[in-house]
Amino acid sequence: MIITVIPAYNEATHLQKVVEAARERTDRVVVVDDGSTDDTARVAAASGAIVVRHLENSGTGAATMTGIEAARSLGADTIVTLDADGQHDPADIALLLHPVAEDSADIVFANRFGQRNRIPLIRRVFNGIGNIVTFVTTGRWVQDSQCGFKVFGKRAVREIDLRMSGFECCTEIVREAAAHRWRIAEIPTKVLYSEYTLAKGQSFASGVRTALKILLRSFLR
């Protein structure tokens, strides 16, 4: 069973299209409402998603792990993670599922930089820094390590265990891949940036905090 997991925080205005598109391409959709103060949970349920709610905002990593655990309990053997803001094109889900379906990868990372996407310079800089920090702390180079669009195959679904609650979970996923020696595939995908999706991303200050958390956690392991 293929289940899409969508962490969502105050995404009521964009979530319906994302859920409906994911439902067309996977068996079920789980939305984790991460302590939203808007109608995120109601919109998700009305769009056909299974909704799991955090009572307070806990962060992207925590919401992702909650969604993975929910998907496991529903019998998922493949999990797709997708951002709730509409920046990813759900039509690309099939591309990311292919390496898992043919048993050539345990985890598949979307790569927003592998096509001629119009990506703002500041995003390219943030991603480059994230890739470097990820490589330093994990020993694995992933071209778009900070992207939330991924597919976990059977082995990764079984073994993944995220402990970091914020955006640093993206680096932690690469570290899990390195620690468990998962086979990795990277697939170029489209990205649909707008003023809304750009505003939802990390600021420079939060990006620095994320990098420091990753580095500190790596030294404490």
C-alpha cells in the first residue's frame, strides 16, 4: 500500500488541491495537522485525507514522523512525503515511485535543481549550505537534501526513526540513509514557487539555527 504523508501547519488555503492530487496517485493520504489555528484539519478531512492532529505546533520533523507512524499503522509499505503548500507537482509522484517499484532504491529524493526550474538565488544558497552541512554530518551527498518531497520504500519505512522536530529532519533522513545503508535514488522534479510558498520557507535566521542544531546533534551522537 502506498500512502502519502503531508505535514501541514496553517495550510487551509492550499491543502485541498494537494490532497486531491495525491489521492489520485496513491492509495491513501495522511495529513498531520501540526497545531494549526486555521481550518487545516477540516479542509484535509473534507478532501478525503485521514487527519492526525498535534495539539500544538511541534515542527516539520515531528509532524513527518507522526505521519510515518500513522502510515505504518495503516499498513503502508511505501510512503510518499509531500509539502502542503503546493510547491511540488504531484504528477511527479510516479517518477519518484519508479525506483522503489523496480527495487533499485530504498529511498528516493526529489531534486528541484535537476531541471530548469526558476529557483530564486536565496533558495539556491540555502540549499547549497544545507547540502554542505548534510554532507559534513552524514558523509552522503544528496543534490537536494532539504526538499520535503521523498519516497520511502519497504526497508526505509520499516527502519526510519526521526528524532529531530524541525527542518533539520531533512538532514536527519540522509543520516538515517547512511546509517542503514539504504540505496538512494535522486529524481529531477518540477517546483512551483509563488509568493506564498517562498514566504512559507525558512528565513536566514531559522536556516542558521537549523544548521547549528544539526551540527550540535552530530557532535553529541
